[in-house]
Amino acid sequence: MLSILKKRISYQRKLKIKYKLRYFKAFFFPFNLSKIATIHKTDKYGYHYYTPHYQNHLKNYKFKKNNILEIGVGGYEDPYIGGNSLRMWKSYFPFSKIFSLDIYDKSFLEEKRIKIFKGSQVDFEFLDTITKEIGDLDIIIDDGSHINSHVIESFKYLFPKLKKGGVYVIEDTQTSYWKDYGGDSTNFDNKNTIYGFFKPLIHSLNNEEFILENYQKTYYDKHIVSMHFYHNMIFIFKGDNDELSNKVRQNKFK
């Protein structure tokens, strides 16, 4: 009888049941993001070691009503596979809405508090449409194509859409060194690579100290308040970068 019942349950239904069982199991480990990641079978822990950094930086967001956007669903062209990290975020952030985008149709993986859009991370008309629908973004995670130009262009477009007090995270930044992804392992200052673009933004944190007459602040000067670099990932925190220098005013010595 049991074998007959199993045969009657469709592949898609089995997947839905499996995903729900994982969510139920993760419920018993609400403060352990690495454990939650393991339960949901996401590569953010084990294959990578991102979750300890996520938990360190995002624990204060846990019980807030965040709008979280993750670029990339996973599972490639298979419409029924992927979304493991989306379910992980759903488990860890009980009051947040989880949004994602992917170039493949992943609508099968949607569930309560998880919505997935179909489109490219460098299609700015598409991004404009979905960000208007979502509203304020508290956390943005780029786990998309990992192509250097895509990562940079997505950040340029989406960072201004991020709420003050929000966090922008980029994963798998090792592609900054891989030629097939537009990376460069010989010129580490190549501005077309991930690290070649993001390293200079460290200076934005200290723009009040520049000795440059008539210096005009950039958007990043005004709104990047901290940056944290780890093995293969970057966290950028947004806010009002208005702390004054103790020696300099208007980019001249007092």
C-alpha cells in the first residue's frame, strides 16, 4: 500500500513535502544559521563558509520585518531545483519577506514569504520594475552569475535602492581572479574586476580626510559607512557617512 501511495505522489509534490520538512526541522535551531544552512542543503555552509559571517553581521536584523533580495536561485535550468538559501533566509528571519531573481523560471519554488522574479541581474528596466514592487530593500545578496561586469553593474544600480542601515553582500568574489568570468590574476588593480572596483571604495569611508580643494563627494562617499572583506565575500553597509575629520574641513587643513 505504501509503495502504491509513493508512486501516486508526483515528483513535484515530493519536492514540496521535502522542502516543508526541512523548514520544520530548521525551526528547532532558530539562532544557528550554519545549522539552518545544513538542513536546507544550501552551499553557504560546508562547501563555502559564509554563514558565520552572515550571522555575525545580520543577527541584529533577525526579528525585523526586512525585505531581502537575493540575486540567483540556484538549480540552473531545472525549474524544480534550487531556492535552498531562500528557504534558509525564511527560517532565520521569521518576519522577513524573501525575494529573488533568476534568468530561469523558478516560480515553482515560491512559497509563503518567498517570491521569485524571472530576469537578468543586469537588465535595469527589469530591476527597476521589481524594486518598485518590493519597496525598500534592507538586505541585498549577490549570488548570481558571478561574472565580474555583472557584479559591478548590479551593485551600481541596486546600492542606491538599498535602505539606509541596509547591507549589500557579494558572494563568490574569487571570480575576480578568473579569466573566464572577466577576472584578472596579474593586475590586481584592474578596475573591471570585482576587487579592482571595490577596493578603492575603501577611500570613500575617509573622504573627509582628502586634501583636495573643491572635492565633490560621490554617492559612495556619502553612503558607505563600513566595508568588510572575507575570503570570497564582501559586506558593504549603507548609511550617512558624515563623521567629520579632527584635522580637515572641506578637504583643507583647519
